[in-house]
Amino acid sequence: MPPPADIVKVAIEWPGANAQLIEMDQKRPLSSIIREVCDGWSLSGSEQFALRYADGPQLYITEQSRGDIKNGTILRLAISPGRAARQLLERIQSHGIDARLEALKELAKLSADPTFATEFINMEGIGTLARLVESGTHFGEMLAFTLTAFLELMDHGIVSWDLISLSFIKQIAGYVNQPMVDVSILQRSLAILESMVLNSHSLYHRVAQEITVGQLIGHLQVSNQEIQTYAIALINALFLKAPEDRRQVSGLTAQTLLFQHVIRGNRPIKAEMAHQLYVLQVLTFNLLEERMMTKMDPNDQAQRDIIFELRRIAFDGENDPTGTEKRKAMYTKDYKMLGFTNHVNPAMDFTQTPPGMLALDNMLYLAKVHQDTYIRIVLENSSREDKHECPFGRCAIELTRMLCEILQVGELPNEGCNDYHPMFFTHDRAWEEFFCVCIQLLNKTWKEMRATAEDFNKVMQVVREQITRALAMKPSSIDQLKNKLRGLNYSEILRLRQSERMSQDDFQSPPIIELRERIQPEILELIKQQRLNRLCEGSCFRKLGNRRRQEKFWFCRLSLNHKVLHYGDLDESPQGEVPFELLSDKIPVSDIKSVVTGKDCPHMKEKSALKQNKEVLELAFSVLYDPDETLNFVAPNKYEYCIWTDGLCALLGREMGSDLTRSDLDTLISMEMKLRLLDLENITIPEAPPPVPKEPSSYNFTYNYS
């Protein structure tokens, strides 16, 4: 007979004594259980003690968190968080250096515990640590532990960052600006400044007065990737919180250093670094949003002069000496040759947002920086027949809008996304150079397609496909992008499309459809077995938490007989399979009631206050099992998400409905059908079966075998 659901069997340790094995009744008050444990070791004053986990982060157990205790858990009797906080507070203010160092070391470890943090903060512990930093008398390890404890305590969100004093900010900024500072101190100082900027508008202004982006650039040249990551994170924070009129990239120096020392460094880029590069890329592109959403004012002479300049560069070759209104009225023919939709007043072409004035900025950059290319494109099209000319103005405006969509200009960065493009860090005018490459591609594709004005949308679709396919290859420079696009000409796009259509199997005749229906159950069973085999191999998942803290991992895998899910915490991401013996917890598959995804997951509902982004929601799923328990997952990527949700649905006898299953099903059915129809190549398959021949007039016939 199984034990009652409210009874948990645990071991409790105490230094110098044999462990107690008890059955913990989860309905009893925790204080009563602690009193009983203390009595077992003849310890008085049970109210001065508490229970902590013996392994992992060694968090204190409270009435709210006791439900997480599992059978076989090892606990430790420890002094209560209030008592521990009081003792540490006294020790860190003592005169003995060694005693103070040990106290700060222990405090740095305990500060990650929310129960301890609450007690310590209530005793004005944050103020004590701040004064220790402001005094400037702590150095080396002692200062590093002080900053670690301070950051961990503040990250719990119990105390407002607005309470931080200006002298504290100056001291922390001094560590960042100081040459040859200890790595651990520098790392924590950068992290503290980043939190200040992100969590307090008033502190942003104070930090911005002490630290500039230019001062942070030097930290990008170090060999320590963690320092580089924290430096970029602080740059991003300053960038994000700056007023719109003060947002600016630090220019070619920062871009060059990022490319040379980070992207092209000798070591692989870690996930957090990739995320910060992605954030910087998004924030940089978002500088274009204002121009993208600004309509052109047809009555603004300065803006109209830009259009006159485009006409002058293309057709005059030198400044127009007259510049009279009468002369401007004669520009209609030139504006038509430039490819504007409104020949009389081309300013009206820039009144739609997006792309607004951004399109005009791009055209002017091309005309001034790549003047020969600009003149060639315009004159080349003006000399074609009218029906085949590529309208430069219209194309440039539509292309700008398309590039804004592809690169998601104006959208905030997604938490957990690492999709950055190295080539945008190689040039201080990367956006404009990207446009210049793409407008030449559009002109080339227009000629290859022998397009007319009626084919405009078709050409733009092909160009979008060429650009997205090239970006997916992650070119490391603008020149490499050109090479990728050179290989993706119109004929290659047609070949790829045809190949993809063939792989999707467009046969629609009834015999083919019937064959497909017969094959499908067999293929679905094959996919199901593959999913279950992957679950048996297991996967590593990352625990949701503060990005700065050391990442925590856990592993889950299905037993070989498909009857039990085994899972457990890990210190680091594993290489290969994790043995079942190291996974302490398990869930019988028979106890699983359902699998939920996205916003329906309990851990996504709990995190709603933190505004969980779309990408994390798309990777979240939970297993609901008896009695009213959940096992929460956030998959590392979309592939693992599909594998696990499909596998769990297969275990429960439900339909596998992921995008990966549909893709695998189409691919495998297409391959199987092609193999079976191999002998019928170039033979037309009839829509209906051939008719049965008429009966013979007589059955009196024989075959002579002699």
C-alpha cells in the first residue's frame, strides 16, 4: 500500500550527530517538526533553528516552499534565518579582518536565499554593506564578497534601488573606471551599475554622469568574455534608458572592437554574450524608428532640397546655377526617370509610414557615398523600354519598408533571443551599406526576371526571399553578404522553390492521395518511436531565474520501458546522457493527467508580472500529474520543445500536433511515395482505375502447355 500523499520520508543532518530519518507530515506546522527534530538531539530553543536543503543552493524551507520537498530529500538543521542574519551583521562589523572576510563570504552565499535576504534587509543590512563600500577601506576578496552580497540582496526586489546614495554610485563607478582592478570586483560593479540603470530612472541620470559608453569600450578589449558580456550589458542598459535625443552608438571604435575582440575572438561566443550582441543590434536599429515613422512635409524646403539633390547628382553632374521655380517645374521628366510614383511632386511618395523619411535618407546615402552605382542604376533604367524599366524611387521606398520588416526595426528585444548578425558590427553605417547592397540586388533581379511594372510585387517577393536566405547564412561582413547574394540569383531561387515544391509532394490525383492515406499511419508510428527514443536519451533544461546568477540546469529522461519520467538538478550542462542513478526524482507516466503549453503553464502564470516575452512562452510546457502537482519545462529551443511535447502526447495516447511532426510527416511520406513510384517515372498515372474488360463470349478455351 503506497504511503499517504502528505507524508514525505526525509533525512535530517546535524554536525557531529547521526542523521535522523523521519516521516514528515506536510499537514503539521513546520515549527512542530523542527521542535521534534531538536528534541531528538537534545537541542533547546527550537525557535532558533530552521531546516535547509543539504544539497544544491541549500535554501531555507518555509511553510510556502515545503511542498517542493520530495521523498528521499536530505535536509539539514541550521540556525534560523533571523538568527543567522543577526550573527553575520555583527561579524561583518567586527574589527578582526579574518572574521570579517569569513562573514562576508558566508553572506555572499546566503544572500541568494529569499528567506534569509528578507531577514537581513529588515535589520538594515543593505545600508551596512553600502557604508562598507563607500568607506573605500575594503579591497580584494573582501570587497568582491561585499559587492556579491549587495547585488544578490537587491535582486530580490525587496528594497527600491532609488534609495542608493550618490557616494555609493561614485565608488562603484570608480571601480569600473579604475585600471587593473580585480576581475571579480569589476564584474560585480558592472552588474550593479546595469541594475541601477534598468531599475531606476533617477539612477540612470546619476550613473550616466559617472560612466560613459566611451569609458566602457576599453573593457571590450580584455580576454575575459564575462567582463566583455557585462560591459555590453551596461552599454545596452544605458542605450535603452537614454532619452531619444541622446541615444547614439559610440561609433566605429565600439563596432570595430566588438568585431575584433568578441565576434572574431578565439573562443566560441556563449549564449549570454550572443544575447547581449542581439540586444545591441536591436537597439541600434531602433535608432532608425523615428525617421521610419516621420512623414515628409511637402512644404518643407529643406526636405524638398534632398529630392532636388538626388535629381542633380543623377542628371546634372554639377550644381544647378538657376534653381528657380520655373526650372523646378521642368523637373517632371527627370522625376519620372528617377522612378517616383508622383512625377509632379515626388515628396508625396514619402508620406507613407513606414518607411517615411528613412527611405529618402537611404537614397541620399547611396547617391553621395556610392555615386557611380547610383548614377548607373538610374541611367541604365532610363534608357530601357518603358515597360521594362525598374523604377528606382518606388523600389527604394518599398525596399526600405521591407528591410525594416525583416530586421524588425522599432520592436523591443526578446529575452532569450540570440539572433544577431555579425556583419552589422563591421561598419559604422551598416544599415545604409546593407540597403546599398540590396538595391543593387533588386535592380539585378528585375533584369533577370525581365520584369515590367505589373511584376513589381513579384520582384519584391523574390528579393525578400533572396535577402532572408542570405541573412540566414550569417555572413560575417558586407562583402560576404554580396557573395551569398551573388549565388542566390533568380534562377537559383526558382530551382530552390521547385526543389521545395517537389519535396512537399504536390501530387493531387486520387490514386496518389489514397496511397498517401495508406502510408500515413506507418509513418506516424515511425515518428512516434523516434520521439520516444529521444525522450529516453533525455534533455537538459535551464531553470528560469536571474540572468546574472550562475545558470542552473536540470535533466529529464524517460525510462527505457516508457513507464517513468526521471529528473533531477545538475551543477552544469552535461555532455551526453545522464545516468538514471543521478536523477533523484521520478514521475510514473500513469500519474500524468495532461500536458499544457504556453500561457496555460503554471510557471508562466507566476511570471506574468515580469512580462514574460513571446519566445519564452513559445518554449514553455508543463506536465500535470496526480495529485495536483506540476513539472515545469522551458525548452532550450523550438526543436526540443516539439520533441518533448510530441513525445509526452504520444505517451498519453494523444495526437502529436507540433510543427516538427507535420514537417517530418510531409518529408517522410514524400520520400516513401517517391520510392514506391520510382518505377512509374514519366508514366502518367490515371485519375481512375482502368475499366474491367468485358466477359468473353465463351469460356471454352484452354492453354496448350506442350
